[in-house]
Amino acid sequence: MLIKRRDFLKNGAMATAGTLMVPKFLQALSHEKELISNGQKIVVIIQLSGGNDGLNTVIPVRNDIYYRSRPRLAIKKENALSLNDETGLNPQLTFFRDLYDQGELAILNGVGYPNPDRSHFRSMDIWHTASDSRTYLQSGWLGRYLDSQCNGCPHPTQIIEFDDILSLALKGEQYNGMATKNPRQLFATGSQPYLKKMVDQHDDHEPVVDYLYKTLSDTINSADYIFKESNRRPTKATYPNTELGKSLQTIASLAFSEINTRVYYVSLGSFDTHINQDAQQKRLFTELNEAVAAFVKDLKTKGRFEDLLLFTFSEFGRRVTQNASGGTDHGTANNMFFISGALKQKGLINPLPDLSDLDNNDLKFSIDFRQVYQMVLEKWLQVDPMPILGEKFRALDLV
């Protein structure tokens, strides 16, 4: 059975530390380097996988409904990191509070979409594809960004995800992002003599086979290119020895190099806290806080903080009322953090959720998440969002 090139691109084009299948656009650029100045904007996306509990993240410390709904789980006012008289941060997010005080953090509340879905898989697909809850798409919003930017360009813009598999968000109709947890390991895999011998000895000119061998060749070159760029100006800063810490350390090294990557994507999880939420969220927020602190301080030292936009998201929040197992169940709207040295709006951007006005005991959304995507595309990456999102949304003005 013949494989359609389009289907192969959509379903199989990825690279991991152990396998070698990446899209054509991730070429080594071995003959022509694209220098990135300190003005080159980058986006770092941290996905809080599993549905982070937003109410125990940005805490309504003077809301009686919050404390009545969570008699054992609510974070006490005296333990929260105070932002103002009404609001506190989770006690583990000490560096985020420092950023807030310095005007380098923006918090958006009530982010979601109409007719929310409480399935992890479906809701994450909606966030990844930027679809509405009734529409099923096979390409992601960042993948379509690549399609838009790479049409006819000699050296397409790159996106790298630090994971073993490629998220739907990074899969386009024509081009896909790249996934790898470890550039060194990817380079070692790509340097295997038998792989290079396969490429050198290829003489089959059937179109799909040609394409597969070309993909393999590009992958080998890409692995070499990314590894070399990650070692061109390696950061000397100390990062925590966690998965997120190591990923952000590699991102910093790449950002200081000449690589043309514009978007870095990394996940932290699992925030699916049906039981024992307090301990689980505490552990994950400690990892998040320490890794982001090292990363931001590193970029500030190198004068790159104003070129950074880092934001977090989760596929949904949790229910207002705690469950019987010391946790919370799947909910709807949530908050997002935005970190940058170039924020136009700072602090708490909009009101906290109204806990007296719920929809089936869940939070109502007030900001469509695609407004965030439009802002990132239009105002930060400076591309037309229409071919990517398919419709226009009311613009946010955070950057």
C-alpha cells in the first residue's frame, strides 16, 4: 500500500532522542547560517499537563465561597504569597511573586472556551489545534504557523519541543516541529554509521521512498546542527537537576546561539490531582518555580530577557468544590502566567473568577484562549494570525 506524503507528514514526522523521523524543514543549514541578534523574539510555552487547579494557584484569599467549598484543601490566607488584599499566589511560587513585584509577570484569569470539554484528551486537542469544542482538526496552531512561515522560504522557522513525542500543537499540514529531550543523544543516534550508509547507498526513486530517505538525511543533518548550536554558547548558569530544569537549560543555550528557533515547547505534569492534591501540586510548583527562576536569571544576565515571552497553560482547571479524596475533579476555565521583560500590561490583568456565578458548579470563562494565541502570533512573532487561527479574535495587549 502506498503511503501518501501528506499523511506521513501529519502522522509520522517527528524526532525523538531514540528515533529519527523529522520534517524536511528542520535542515542543518550547514551551508548558510542564520544569525539571530539579541532582538530575535522567542516564545517558551510550558504546558501544565493534567489540568492544574487554578484556584489553588491564584488564590481568592478573601472569598468565603472558596473556603467553604474547600474546607481541607483551601490555602490559608496567611500562607498565600500576597499580591493584593484580595489575591495571593501558591506558597511554592516565590519567584513568580518576585516577578509580580518587579512588573515582569502578568496573570490572566478565566481563560477557556465555549462549551468546555472535561476530557483530558479532547480538551488538550482543542488547546493544541485552536479549534472550537465542536470541530476536530488534524493540525496544530503552531504547526500551521510553520506552514504559514515556511511556504517557499529557503530556511524555514524552527520549533523544538522537549519531549519524547511531538504534540499535536506542533503538527502542521505541510511541516511539523521537532521533538527531542536531549540534543546530545539525538546527535549520537544520528551519527550511527549504518544510518549514514543507508542514505549514501539509496538509489530507489519511488516518490514516497525518496521522501523517506530525504527525511532521514535531513534528520541526520538536523541532529548535528542542533547539537552544535546547543554547544556554541552553552550557558554556565546553574539549573536545578529536574526534567524542566534541564530542558530550560538547553533552551537557554540554544537561545544564546545562532540557531533560528523561535518557539520552544515543554511540558510539566501531571496536575491531574483527584487525590492528594496538596502534596502533588506542591512538588510540581516547586519544580516549576526553581526552573523558571534559573532560566529568567540566566536570560537577564545575557541581556535576553526582553526578547523572551514565556507563558503557561493547562487544558482545564478544576472544580470549585473539593472531592472526598483530598483533591479536585476536572473543571473548566483557568489562569495563565505570562513572563517577559517587555510586558505592556502587568500584574493581575482581569478580575478573579466569580465563585457566586457558576455554570453547573464550574467556573465561567471570560477570555477565549485563542485571544492569547492571536496576541502571540500577531504581536510577538509578528505574523498574520488569520491563516493560522481561521478567524479573528479580540486582541489582548499584554505585549
